[in-house]
Amino acid sequence: GIGGGKQHLPVSMCQKWPIWISAAGLVSEVPGTGYSAAEEEDPIPTGFVNPASFEQLWCPEDLPLPACSLGLGTVLKDGAPIYMFPCLETSVARSAPGGQADLLWHNRGLNSVPLGSTWMGWGKAGPPESLVLSAFSRELPPQADEPAEPSDALPAESPQWERLFEPTVVGEAVKAVMATLADAPDAMGQGYQYLVTRLPGTALPAGSVRPGRQLGFVLADALCSPDLNDQDWQAEAGCFGAGDIAVLAVPPGGKSEYMPDVYRPLFVLSAVSDGSVHITG
């Protein structure tokens, strides 16, 4: 959806666009994203699967919890920014063969690259570099398919949102977006694309993003102080971008008979070293 408006886009279309990650001065396309990957008809994939998600972040039980930082998502059209949204940049590091470098995995399978589901127009709420990203977390509310409470039980209160990170101005991330676009790969200038840019200095505490938690993100102008516990916060925010992600545990990926071979280096048991980083997924 488009924050502050009534436009809606089908997930089936938005999920097909390529995703690029910009972090620590490096820019790489996430394998498994883009039109060709999304249109693959083989029911049993042989390569990278599309990891894009707008609602969930899956954490396989045989992987460490991902390292997470706040991110600024940008929707590009023919190489120009048109929308922006708050999101989370997540990765898992694994030791490379020979111990020469760490492999940094963004694509860890289905629902491993979370994106914001509500977008705001680029520059529609003032200069993009002056916007502020707010992040919240709470216990995941009961799901609709969970057993209902006894009829005589008092209705359970919704868990309260807590601030996950101090409100952060996205100016440095916007600068990184513009620097990336100024020297972008040719492929980034064709059609619709996502560019996820890490906000410097926003690494979240280890374990703060874990199964059983719900994450909320809001991107708005500096005059807005969103409180997700206030049901009227959207009306007060006006034009905004947002994301709402449920973090869920899923069965071990390494034991799946359908796991594509490209993921085997991710799921093998190995220590995570502190060497240099090579982005592979």
C-alpha cells in the first residue's frame, strides 16, 4: 500500500522485482530475486528461491539468528527513486571453505528478505534525508488458527509495543542511495527494482529479532512521533512508510530433501569466524 493514500499493488507483482543490498560500501543483487526467478515453474527449485516477504521473517531452527540492522528500502523505476519504506536488513555469516573469508547470506530461503508493505512517495513528506525511522517490537499476538479461549475467559489484551531502537534520521542512508544510483550497474536501471540500504550504526542487539516477536517500523517526518500502541497514530502521521513483520521459527532447512544444492554451504555446521566478508546470498 501507499502510506497516506488509498493505492494498492498486488503482492504477486511486487514480489517479482529484483532486490539489491547496499551495506558497508558494497552493493550486490540478491540471487533468486527478479522476474526470471519468480516465473520459474519447476515445483521443486534447483537454484535460489525468491526470498522476498512483506509479512514474515523465517528463522530455520538449524541456523543462528540473523544479524540485523535497520534499513531504508527504495523502490526504483528505470534507475530513479519513486517510493521509500522502512525495513530490516538481515544476514547470516558462514565460514567459507578454506577459511579465507566469511560468506554473508541474505537469501536464506523463503521469507528471509523482509520488505516494508506500506510505501511513501520519494520526497512527498519533505526532503528524504530529513525523515526519521522508528522501530518497535512486541510479543507476537495469538494467531487466528490458535485454539480459542474458553467462553468465560476474559479477552486477552494485545501485547504492548516497545521501542526496539531510538528514532534514527535516515540522511546517511539517503546519501548512500544517491551514491549507489550515481554509479549503478546497468541492470539496476531497467524497470522496477528494490534497493535496501543499511542505516549506519543501527545494528540491533543480538537476539532481539527472534521467533515469537513482531516487528514494526515507521518512516515519517521529524515532527511525527509514532506510537504503535495508539490506534490513531496513522491519522496523525499523514504520509508515512511502514512495515510489520512476524518472526517465525521453521523446521531445519538442512534436513529438507527439497533443499537446493546452492544452500548447502549455508546449512552445514561450521563456526562463524571474524574474517573478511564476501557477500554471496
